[in-house]
Amino acid sequence: MDSHTTLQPGRAPVAPDGHLGAARQHPGFRDVVYARRRDAVVALAVGHQVGAPSPLVHYTESEHATWRRVHAALHNVHEETVCREVLHARDAAPIPADHVPQHAEVGDRLHELTGFRFTLAGGLVPNKRFLGSMARGYFHAVQYVRHPAVPLYTPEPDVLHDVFGHGTHLSCPWFAGLYRMFGRAAARVDSEDALDLLSRVYWFSLEYGVTIQDDEVKAYGAALLSSWGELRHLRHAEIRPWDIHAIAAQAYQAAGYQPVLYAVRSLDHLSDALHEVLDEFDETTRDRLSLPALAERGAMA
């Protein structure tokens, strides 16, 4: 969720051309009443400084009900689609099942566990700010809840994606270390080229990463963890072996199911692969690793 596009108050999201029908037809793109509520929550993020406390949101009973429904559905589908390490992290994460939590409610406990807190976002955040803040232990998170009519899939990040999905990762020191590694890499670069490359590696690992476990494809990425629809769709995705050269040129979709996912052999393999790219990541990394030129962003905005 690290695009160069940021949602602005008063603007409903627009599904980009070419995205899958699930995104184009989602009521979150068309419901004026829902957009008005989401925009009111988004407006709280205007001018927010990284690390400042997130304001309280007075969630409605309908929003709490959506959280409860999705939380329960995700727990059920996780048992057959998510890798064991992430299941263990999920079960230990300080994330309530019965209500939409405030950022501080979960973030204060995460800070005790791994040093991370949530910092407020209004929507999609530019790469430099989004990735770079992780070096200091801040993860950008929105506060609005997905549309209640189609709660098991959302084409844009919401509080379930950020607090449930990424909160699961950030409760685990091992995963938190990977987030900090991305943050340190982002802090060393400024060019759009380098940040775009970094965002692709992040997208196909900590957002949409899968691994092979017991000869089956299992999810570990936070975008998958927080989307019942995408977990159920996992069997239909094209799964390719982890290949940093292919990832460097692979366009991704910020809305709609990902048609291509890259599988690591294990989470140890993931750690090794990310260290190889990120430990010395700088403006010369693409040339130094002989990575292909970046493809057009296309559907990535």
C-alpha cells in the first residue's frame, strides 16, 4: 500500500482501468454515504506528523460489526491458507476480535513487543515516507473500515488491513526486523527509480508474499492475511519462484487480486533473499545486481 497516490478528503477512490472486476464493482467506489464517512475519517490525517498520536475515532456499531465478521472469517480461512509462523504470530498479536481498535490500543502493546507503533495515514502514502518511517519503528495505518456490503474483500487498504494484517507481523520480532530493514534501505535513497524498485520488493514480500510449506502454497504477506477474498483466490493465482530479477520488472496492482505471486522456499529463504538485496541497497543497486529496467507503472497507481 505504498503507492505514490494519496487519498484526499472529499474524494472517493476511483478504480483504475484494467483492474479486476471485483475492484471496479466494489461498493466502496460507488457508495456516496460510505465515501462521506470514510472521507471524514481520512480528514483527520491532514497535516499529521509521523509519530504524533492518532486521534480517536468514534466507530459505529455497524463498523464494529464489520470488524467482528471479517476477523472471524479470516481466522477460519487462515487455518488452511497461512503458514505456521504467521499463525503463531497472529495468535500472539494484541488485536481484539470484538471491536475496531484505536491505533494506540494495539500500537502501545506492539511497542512493548517489537518497538513499533502505528502512525496515521489518510490512504496510500508516498514510498519515501511510507517505507522510510519503518526504520524508526512507525508503520502508516489508516483508521476507516471497509464497506459493510462486501466485507471479505476490499480494493483499498483499511484498518483491518493495516492493524490486523500488519499488526500481526509487527507483533513478531522476526518480521519487525524485516520491516526495519526496508526502512533503512529507503532512508539511503531518494530517486523515484530506487524507491520504486524497493516498493516492488516490499509488495511481493511483506504485502503479497507466499511460501511453500508441506508442499502447499501458504500466505505470509499482510495484504493476503487481511483479505478473505484473496486467500480464497490464492489457488487461482500464478505462483512463480522467488526471482528478484522478475520482481524488479513486475507491475503490481494496488486494487484487484494480484494475478502473479512469488513464492520463497521458506521464511528463512525470505530473510536471506531480502538481506541480499536490502543490506547494501542504494542508488546503484539495480545496476550492481544487473536488474532489468523498471516496467511502466501502469496499474500501480
